[in-house]
Amino acid sequence: MLHFTLLVYGLLLSFVLASAGRNRREGRDHAPMLVYAGYVLCGLSAGAAVGLPLIASMGVDLMPLVA
């Protein structure tokens, strides 16, 4: 299940970044849903960047949950 979630996250992130780059290149405004999706993905990335080292510092082993 984690693999599927990471695949969807990666595809969505790729779509948002490609769409934002295309809009910037063509000089158009971003769609509101694109902006909201970008903020959500940014929050998820920041949360993972802060949360995963904290979990690792507590000595919690996440690998049995993945397998």
C-alpha cells in the first residue's frame, strides 16, 4: 500500500510542477486547484522532512510496517 501511495504522490507532484512551469512559461495564471494541490504537497513534504527524523531519533523501526 505504501508503494502505491508513493507512486500517486510522485505522479501528482510531477503533474503540479510541470503545470506550474508551463503556466509560468506561457505567462498565464495558475488555476486555484493547482495552487491548493501544490500547498498540500509542500506541507506533506515538509511534514515528512520533520517527522521522519524525529521518529528515527525515538528508535521506532518503521521497516516492519512497510514489509
